[in-house]
Amino acid sequence: MPVILPALLGIFALLAAEPAARPLPFYYDLYTFRGDGGMTTVVSAFAVEAGELETERVGDGVRYRFSVTLVLADPVVKSVTNTHDTVFVRVPRPLEDEHLLFTHASIDAPPSTTTRQRVIMTDATTPGIGQLYSDSFPIPDYSGSNLMLSDIALGHPDANGGWRRGGATLALLPTSQFPSSAFDVYYEIYNMPTGARYTTSILIEPIGGGDPVTLEFEGVSLAERGGVIPELRRVETSLERGSYRITVTITNRDTGVRVSRSREFDVRGWDRGTTMVAAIPQQSGRRR
């Protein structure tokens, strides 16, 4: 049986014990990138509609509070990696019910093909309101020497804050919650030789048929041997409501070696309003 941190047991008990509890539907996505020391950085984007949360009066305004937890458990090696963060935002008046409050959480975990993920959100204003989603989540290993590409992360444009990675800042949104306007795309290229000429191609295809959008860029690697090339791109196009697949392809023009990654996302076709909320880490750790 895998070791479970006592704090996490308390969270699970909270979700099950309150007789007046109600579910708290929310949206999430997980993204992976190369970490330090052979680890993999796992980032989770969370979003919840303001109408799903309780509010509390604070001075002349109202406050929304919720907590997010990301757990990565490997039952084979009996290890658990987790982070638990608290989020709050104060506004002059209640937000529209469909207004999205979104945040992120990040932890480093060892690569594994047998990991399961649990993502949890609870209302910090009223006990007993929360939800848990769980699924298998193989964690890729980015420590090799071959040309590799990280996950593709998508974010709301013109972010004042958000997930910071090197010199890039991305307001991560779950891929089911995109507006139709421009959006940011972030990914990392691993092990492109220094001085190599390469091409980046971004293909956005409507799922079910339609005209694709293609963007192409050329560059020269300035990364040291085995280093990282981060790329943050702005997609300046309006998309119709529907489901799409974005594919990033990196080609070493000197050798012809090519790698690709894809991710599906949904365009809602309307602007429900969004607010990026910084998460305050409360507890994180790893146990075996």
C-alpha cells in the first residue's frame, strides 16, 4: 500500500465526512517539463467558475477562497509527491457566476510509467465543499540525450502574472476553457546541438474537419550541450467555437531529425471573464 501523507488523508476525509457537503466542479490540466537532477516538473492548471464558490464579506468587498492539491502517487515504488496551495481573491462586488478564477500548482517528481494523479479543489470558505479527480498519469523522462520536446502549455494572452519558467510568464488555462481570441503557446526543446539550425512548425487543426492554421519559425540553437530552448509564441488568430488539436514540430535542419507533440483544446467562443489568482503554497513534500 502506498504511503499517504497525513495532511492528504485529512483532505480526503473532509471531502467524504461533511453531511452537508456538495461537489465543487472545476477544470484542470497537467503539463510536464524537464526538472533538475533527472526529475520531471509537473504543472497543474486549475480553473473554477466563481458561481461554484461561496463568498465572505471582507470590509467593503467580498472574498473568494479555495484550496488546490496535486498528488502524484506511484503504487509500485510506494512514493507520494504532493503540493497543497491556498488561493484567495478580494473584489469590490460578487463576480458573474461564469467568471473563471484560475491558478496553478507545480511540483517535481521522478519519471514513472505507473504514477497516478489526484487533483483536489476545496472551498476554503465553507467546509465540506470540494471535489477530487483521479486518473493514471505516466510521467515522462526528459533526461536522455536525444532531441526531445516538452508538453505544450496554453495560456491566456497579456498576462500580468502566472506560471513563471525562466524568463517566460504564462497564465495557464485548462485546455477546455479557451476564448476564441489570441492565446499563448509555451514549450521547451531539449538537446538541440549548439549552433544547429532548426524550424518550429505550429499546426492548429479543427477536430472533425476544417481549414487548419499553420505558423512557422526558424532559429539557431544557442543552448549549451543538452540544454533547454524555451519558446513562448503568440497565436494571433480567432477560432470558431469547437475542438482543436495543436501540434508543435521541431526539425533540426542540419540533420533532418524531427520531434512532435500534440494537445487537444476546446474554444468556448465567448468571453466569460477571467482572473488569474496567485497560489500560496501551504505544504509540499515527497515520501517513500
